[in-house]
Amino acid sequence: MKLSQFKFDLPLNLIAQHPAKTREESRLMVVHRDTGKIEHKTFRDIINYFDDKDVMVVNNTKVFPARLYGRKEKTGAKIEVFLLRELNKPNRLWDVIVDPARKIRVGNKLYFGDNDELVAEVIDNTTSRGRTIRFLFDGDDDAFRKMLETLGETPLPKYIKRKPEEEDKERYQTVYAKYEGAVAAPTAGLHFSKELIKRLEIEGVKFAEVTLHTGLGTFRPIEVEDLSKHKMDAEYFRVDDFSTKIVNKAKLENRRICSIGTTTMRALESSVTAQGLLKAEEGWTNLFIHPPYDFSIANSLVTNFHLPKTSLMIMVCAFAGYDLTMEAYNTAIKEKYRFFSYGDAMIVL
């Protein structure tokens, strides 16, 4: 399929700027692949679509405060530094994106904090906007992390046209986040409260966890019309033995296995045996899922409403079918569903 087929017109007023009052109050569109039926519910109603021994698979990655604001040595020019990934913990080397990039060259020092509490040196150019920097910090790793927590900002996407607020530290994070490493939240999971998870567990629904540290590459614009030529940036993922056993038991018993989010789906599909079962694995995945694609593990999907022509929306089309997905998106616009990270959700059954 071609990239241009995944274009649609989205009114800007449907881009959610704040989360719903409570997590499970978001709206939920229910899309039935077998009949094409579309229902309109509230997210807490998701419990009605699952039975005893069904499985929900969640991504337990944790977002860290990846956006720093500093200044360049000598000139004092203001610089935004977006932390992407840590390359070498003992030496505190990080891949970052800088803005404005033209001002930042190898050898420059960058200062962060009102009293220059943190200093970094640029040691390499990686892309036009990418740099590798080394933080010059004498404390231990715990002290360094606390410094990043203090100086860093919740990395809300740029389409949220406001400064991060105190509530974002909690709401731009899933309630089950464990392992720090993501620069963007796995947004389908933002709708789950601890109370809703407990109610699902009481109903007999099992939860399995995987880890995929969402990077900015997931949201990088696709610049080729032929989807087969698009290359995804690699992201770290991990699937452990415990979750593998839960998922495979459900699969062998023909239970409902629901991937909570597209990042979870990428982790699952990156770790499949020749027999079509899930296997324990750890590594890096650059899997780009686009139609046509045969999914091996999950038979249902919870996801938010995504930007047109993105890898996220294209994956949903691969799972739900192109025509049904486009109908669901057109319906969402007509019914004024909220889009993107803090928006509403849909479940594809």
C-alpha cells in the first residue's frame, strides 16, 4: 500500500490538550472486525468484552523527564536538549536531539539549571539535529538521576500546545510503569486506573507485561510513498518467561489476547517462534508493521487515535483492516472523539 492512502483531515480542535478528568472516563470506540459494527462506550466498559482467563498484555516502560532547557557556553544562547537514550552509563554518554541544532557543534559545553548544576559537552554529530553528549557530573548514578528529575521536563509531544503541568508527571505515565527508558508514553495504557485493573483481575482477566522503550523514531514522519522502503528506528524491547507462559497458555486455549497499545504489539510480534507462539527475548526491534500483515499473538488491540500517515495508524490498519479503520477514524471525527496522547481510545475485537 502507499503512504498517501493513510491521509485524512483532522480538525485541530480534536487534538486533546489535557487528559480526561480520570483515566477510565475517556471514551471508548468498540470496533468489531467480524461484523464491522462500531459501538460508543466509556473506557471503563472495556471490562464487558473480556472473560475469565483472557489476557491483556501491557507495556511497562516508564517515561523519564527527557526534555532539558539549557544555554550554550560563552554566547548564552538558549538550547533545548531532548534526551533519546543512554549509551554508556559509566561515562554518562547520551544520544540527544538539540534545537536549534545549527548553534551546537562538537566541543561546545552546555549548562543546565539556574546555577549551572549540570554541564554537558558535545562530543559527536549523529544527524542534522542529533548529537552525542557527555554529562560532566561527579555524583553517583542515583544523584545524577535525581538531577535529571529536577531539571528535566515531562516530554509532552509538541502538538500539546502548553507547558507541562504538575499533573502531567502522573498522567503522562501508566499506573504500571516500571522500567525507565521511554521518551513517549505508551498512550493506550494511560486509560487504565489501578481500580479498573483490579476489577478486571477479579473477573479473571490475566495481565502480562512486556517492555518496549518508546523512542522518537516511532513518531518520525514516513517520507517514502512505498511503505516497504520505510525503515523504523530500533527500540529496545524485552519479553520475559513469566509473561510468555501466560500468553502462550491463553493462545493454546483460544482465549482473547489483547495488546494494550501499538508498542506492546511491536514487542509481541518481534518475539515469535516458528510455531507462532511467544518466546522470551531481549534486544532491539525495528519492525514496521503495515498491510498486509499476519499477526501471530494478539487477537484484539486497544489503541488511541493517531496522526494520519504515521506508523502507528498504519499498524492499526494492518490489524483492523484498511476500510474498517478508515471508517472508524471518520466516525471518530464526526463524533468528536479526542485524538492523540491524551485522547480517547478504541478497541479492535
